[in-house]
Amino acid sequence: MKIGIIGAGNIGGNLTRRLTALGHDVSVANSRGPHTLTALAEETGATPVPVEEAARGAQVVVVTIPLKAVPDLPKGFLDGAAEDVAVIDTGNYYPQQRDGRIAEIEDGLPESRWTERQIGHPVVKAFNGTYSDDILDKPQPKGAPGRVALPVSGDDEAAKKVVRDLIDELGFDTVDNGGQDESWRQQPGTPVYGHRGGVEEIRKALEAATPERTADWRA
Ligand SMILES: NC(=O)c1ccc[n+]([C@@H]2O[C@H](COP(=O)([O-])OP(=O)(O)OC[C@H]3O[C@@H](n4cnc5c(N)ncnc54)[C@H](OP(=O)(O)O)[C@@H]3O)[C@@H](O)[C@H]2O)c1
């Protein structure tokens, strides 16, 4: 698949490593420009590009930048993507450590719904509670005992299937957490966030979530 990755940090870098290793055609972008991505490109074979070009022709685009940077993405950055592009959002709202106050989220809007509104496109929420090193260290073949499962939320069922199939290829099971209105169940501070478990454990953790945002996760 042609995959665009916007953000080349902990998560974006490791997704670039694994997705290129699986044979996908990966373009990767950061905020400082392609000339700062030569080491990652040499290591992985990914193509470093400006953000404006990252989604060009892509069937999957991963947005994996700090939440507060999402409004800075160039307008129309998804315009050249495949018509049915699946956009993965790995983001989390860290008001105290990084992102500052975002009023709509403080008022209860699910974080990925906020991102959808910023970029003007539906997203599939995935990897947001996954330790970045686990992307390299935890993959296991389908059916292996103890295979880690990741929760996935999104309203676009076709896009969600593309993402779940890709995560399976990456070596993880998935649990469908429903649409974006339910995506708070996998946000920071919930039982599933950062929890390494199999399908049944992840399902139970999603069920055990409560919607209040705790003090640690408020501005
Ligand atoms: N770290 C984890 O284990 C983890 C796990 C799950 C989810 N997450 C979430 O995933 C997101 C990314 O986390 P991370 O730890 O990978 O971040 P990170 O290591 O800080 O990397 C952020 C990347 O985003 C790029 N970036 C920032 N602003 C940008 C912009 N306006 N346009 C294009 N690229 C931009 C940065 O580029 P420059 O370096 O050039 O500025 C950098 O490559 C966050 O929302 C985080 O909460 C992180």
C-alpha cells in the first residue's frame, strides 16, 4: 500500500520502520522538512517529503504529531490522497505536559472528534495507547498466544477495516471500540490506555471505562 506518515517521532518513526519492512511504499514528513529525515530514509527506504506531499496518492495516512500541532497542518493536505483514504489518528490530549488547554475537549468532545474537525476528514483512532517501542518489540503472528490487541474507533467502517487489517499485518489483534462517539473509552486515563492485553482483556477494559476526565488529564 501507499502510506503517508505525518510525524516522524516515537510513533511515526517506528511505524515507518515496520511498514517499510512489510514492503509498503511509505512517505514520511515532519515539521522541519525532508532534509532532516535522511537518516530515517536511509535506514528504512521510506521517502522523506514535505507535509504537503505526504498524503499524495496514499491509501492510508497516519497523523502522529502532538495534538496541539494538528491545527497547523496545511489546509488541504489530504487533497491528493486516494478517494477512500483511511486516516489514522494516534493523538492524545496532554493538557498539562504538552498541549495546553483545548476548550472543546475539556467540555467533553472526544479527542479524535476534535482532530476530525481540525483536518476536515474522518479518522480512525488507533495506536494512541500503544507504547511506541511495542510497535517494534511486540508484534506476533496471528493466533500466537499472548498476542497484544489494540482498540480501534471510527465511524467509517470501510476505513476501519483497512486499518484493522494493517494492524493485523503489523502483528497485533484489534478490538472494535465502535464509532468516534465511543472513542473516549481509549483516551488517556482510561483502563485500556497503555494496557498490554489480548482481545478479551482489552474488551473488558473498554467496557470498564467511565466518561469523566480525571484531574490528571484536565488543563
Ligand atoms: N510516544 C508514545 O509512546 C505515544 C504512544 C501513543 C500515542 N502517542 C501520541 O502520538 C502523537 C505523536 O507522539 P510521538 O511521541 O510520536 O511524538 P514526538 O516523538 O514528539 O514526534 C512528533 C513528530 O511530529 C512532528 N510534527 C510536529 N508538528 C508538526 C507539524 N505541524 N507538521 C508536521 N509534523 C509535525 C515532529 O516533527 P519535528 O521533529 O520536525 O518537529 C515529530 O516528527 C502524540 O499525540 C502522542 O500523544 C505517543
